[in-house]
Amino acid sequence: MATLPIDRPVSPLRQRMIDDMTMRAMRSRTQHDYVRHVRAFAAFLRRSPDTATAEDVRRFQLHQREHGVGESVINGSVSALRFLFDVTLERPDLSRRPVLAHRPRSCLTY
């Protein structure tokens, strides 16, 4: 199981997500990153992510873009949120909502 700081209480939802990741043999770094991304989403919502709606997910992704968050960080949060919604919360309706960020491609000129 991933180790978390002793001084920080772990919510039942976070513990369930950690347990789900542990059962799937996800590396501790991945678990740490997923928890961090979900914590950022919860901070944005100002409530537990298990109460999130599709509109909340959309607003969070717009917020990330507007604040200059890079594609790799956005895509990490997409993976974490998809795991949270699909596996931990069993809400496949929301797991399809986050959209991967794509870097604009530059055209090669000859």
C-alpha cells in the first residue's frame, strides 16, 4: 500500500482509491500522482469529488487551460479522474468526460 504522511488524515474515498490502485499493482509514484491530481480537483470543487458532475469536470479542465497548465499535467489529471470515476466510484458516465490535451502540431515546410 502507498504510504502517506502520518499527520494527514485519509478520507474513506481516498483510502478506497488507494486500495483500488494497490489491487491493480499500480506503482507508488503513479498512486501518489493520481492522489495529487484528485486532490487538486477536490480543491477546485471545494467539496468531495464523489459529488462531481460532468459540468464540474468540464469547468476544471477549462480552469487548467486558462491557468497555463501543461498538456502532460492535464493528461495526468485526466488519467487520475478517469480512474477515480470508472474504478473507485463506478461512475462510467463521468469517466468519459475528461478530454486529453493535445499539443498543437507544427507543419513542416520544405
